[in-house]
Amino acid sequence: MQASSTEVLTNEKRLFKKFYEMIPGIILLFVVGYAAKYIANFVPHVDYILIAIALGMVISNTVGVPKVFIPGVNTYELWLKIGIVFLGAKLALGSLFGLGAVGLGLVVIEIIVSIGTVTWLAKKFGLPEKTGSLLAIGVGICGVSAIIGAAGAIDAKERDSSLAIATILIFGAAMIFIFPYMGHLLGLTDQAFGFWAGLAVDNTAEAVATGFVFSETAGQIATLTKLCRNALMGFVILLFAVHYAKKGLAADVQHKGKFIWKKFPKFLLGFLLLSILITIGFFSDGEITAINNLAKWAFMLTFAGVGFRTQFSEMRKAGFKAFFVGLGAELVVCVVTLLLVVTVYML
């Protein structure tokens, strides 16, 4: 049954209204990001990314973000995905395979260590089982996105996901500022730091930001490594969903292949497509430069958004038990992944 012309016009109006509602917030992201670039010219040894995030955090946690800006500010994840897709035009498939072969092995180890550590600590601290599972998925795979994706699959309560998300946000914000300092202190190479950030930092936006704060090369490697973790999201969430279904605590998964595809981050396909196109010489040097510049602008909006998203009032939702489970897990993952990376790339 075809939609009537009236319904089509109504849908178009809704789309235009939604678009116009986003404009003020997108402009705010641009202003904060560009202001950070300008301020960075006068602050030695401080990357504009840290300044953009700090500005967003200050605004969000003092005067707050007026409602008119919220729809546009919330597009920061869209700009992150666009930036990652455009980043594919900078990396040929040979580079991806070279990084991916080793990176995938390290990612599997990181996921096993993360899930095992969080699960054990959650039991020790008496954390609700599903809260522990969501926290394990968040630390092991992809932070907030993985938690949201898993919450419905295991029939978790809103309280479970809120605790896990708040805990993840606390450590994600801290790592952006701590990791680059630690990387320079330890004398890590760009490659080693990129792998470490991609393995140990939970949220994709924070992992990308942490890598690029250290260096351009580290940012690219951190992004690739984090994408390897993201690609396994569907498989890991499926395992948890099946586990809870067998215990009668969640609905059974009828079509496992469809389930994995639903959870798979589709923007990775765009990233791979551009990487293939650059490998076969589809783009000219000028076009590659233009795409790379677009990626940088998209990331600038993303980093400003990360700052706005970091609200300390929301982080207070993390309970005492969840915080210490998260802290213990993050410390273990950081140390284990650092030792792995140093062993593989610096010895």
C-alpha cells in the first residue's frame, strides 16, 4: 500500500524540522572546535583536541547546554562515523592487513581479559549479574554503544545500563587526558601508543581522540584497532544473549546471523569501501587530500561533542560497587594491554 501525498509531505516536514533543530548545535560544535584550534596556537605542547574536550566539559558542567543546542550536539557520534569512513581514503588495504593481523590477535586477548576481569570483580563486589555483564561488554568492546546494544539483548533493566554507562563515561573522559601523558612518559612509539589506546580505551570517540592527541599516526592506528573491537560487537553480545536465554533470563535468539548483522556497526563498511577505492587508485592525490581534510573537520566536531557529553552529574549515577569494579577492570586491562603492546612492538 503506497503512502498518500499528504503522508509524504508530512514526513518531509518532519525531516526538515529535525534537520533545522540540529543546526544550532552543529554550529556550537563548530565554534567550540574551531576556538580550540585557535587557542592551541598559544598553548605550547597541548593538542587542540584536549582543549576542545575541556571547553565542552566546562560549558556542559557550568552553564549547561540550552535545549535548542542539544539535538545538534548529539550528532557528534554521526560526525565520528563520517570521520572514520573518510579515514579509509588514507589507508590502503595493505596497511589495514598489516595492522589487522597483529591487532586482531591483541583485540581477542583484550576482550577475554576484560570480560573475565569484570565478571570476576562484579561477583566479588556483589554487583547485579546483568550490570556486571553490561560493564564487561562496555569495557571489552565498545563502551556506551555496546552497552546500549546489549541491554535489550539480555533484557537488562534501565538501572543496569545506567550504572554501566555512567561508569564507562568516568574512565573514558579520564583516559583522554592521562593516556597521552603516560605514553610520552613511557617513551612509547606512535605505533605502540596507537595500539594501546585502541585496545584499552572503551568508547570509540574517546579512543580516537586519545590516539590523535598523541600523534596523527597513533590516531590512525588507535582508530583501526578500535574498529577491530567494534567489528566483534555482534558476536560478543550474541554470546551473552544466548547465555541469559539458557538461564531463562532473556528471550531466545531465533536468527543468530540476523542478530549479528543487526549489531554490526555498518559504518565500518564505508571505511573498507574507501580503503579499497584508494588501493585500486580510484582517487587522485587532490581528491585524497580533500577527503582527508573532511575527515579532520568531522573529527573536530566529534571531539567538541565528547566534551559536551561528559556531564559529571550523570557520572554520579555510577554506584560505589560499579565504580570500583570499573576501576579494577580498567587498571588490569591497561596494564595487560600495555605489556602486550610493549612486548610486540618495542622489544
